[in-house]
Amino acid sequence: MRERTGPILRMLARLRVLRALDGLQDPAAREASPFLFLVAIVLALLLAILEVDLNSAELRSLGLMGDAFSADPVFKSP
């Protein structure tokens, strides 16, 4: 079990060192810009759209996604 946790502990120690070095900067400089926030939201939405498109067959088989223009046959003209 020691062999598995060794690399993880070394990685965590390196991340703590990097975080400590980052803390030396001005705290106001660490604030995210609104444009970066907008880009992150747009990318997340694109990822969600692509995931739904990729798994559309599975979603249809589960009944979670139907046809975009489906209507009850009773209301269709002859």
C-alpha cells in the first residue's frame, strides 16, 4: 500500500509548494476577469451540447429525449 501512496504524496507536496509560491503575489491580482468567466461558461455549455449529441441514441432508448417535432398522431391531419 505504501508504493501506491508515495507518488500521490509527492505530487501533493509539490502542489502545496506551488500554492505557497502563488500566495506571495498580490491577492487582487488573483481575481478572475469577467471575460474568462464568460469563456468558461460558454465552453461548459458547448461540452454539454456535445455530450448530449454524442449520447443521443442512448438517451432516446431511455426515453429521456424525443423527437424535436413530435406530435400526437390524433392531432395530425389525414
